[in-house]
Amino acid sequence: MASERTEELYQLLLSKGYPRELCAQIAYEHMNTDYTATRMLGYLYRVSHPRVEDVVDEMLAILSDREEIIRKKEMEHAQAVINDIYKNGL
């Protein structure tokens, strides 16, 4: 079941006249978390009539940012484990 943000994204993309298949793919396959859907909604509300290419480019940028955040959190966790080992030993 899709979140409210994902549904809102899908409906907004449709209302802007993008093809139904593209709207479904963006909303339900790629931007299906509240974080990514909210970021894309913000973009779509700020930019009046973006070209399809611009929407896809923004989607890729948002997904790239998300992956970078995930990597950063993983590295922070690994560093915390290493610090604990240094402090308390194995």
C-alpha cells in the first residue's frame, strides 16, 4: 500500500500531464518513501512546468542524495563500533 505522500506525488504528476506509466514508475517504484516523495513534491510545487527530462533528472538527484545519506549513516555506525572497541576492547 502506497503512502499518502506517494499517492499525492502520483496525482500531482498526472495533473501536470505526464504519461500515466511514467507517473506510476516515478511515484511507486523510485520515489516510494516519504522522504523521496516529499522532496519531489517540493520540486514540482516550486517549478511550474518542468520538462520530462527535468523531472527525471531531479528524481535521480534526489535518489543520489538519499544514497549518500544512507552511506554516511553506515559509516557513522561503523566508526562508533570502532570507537567502542578502542575504548572497551574486544
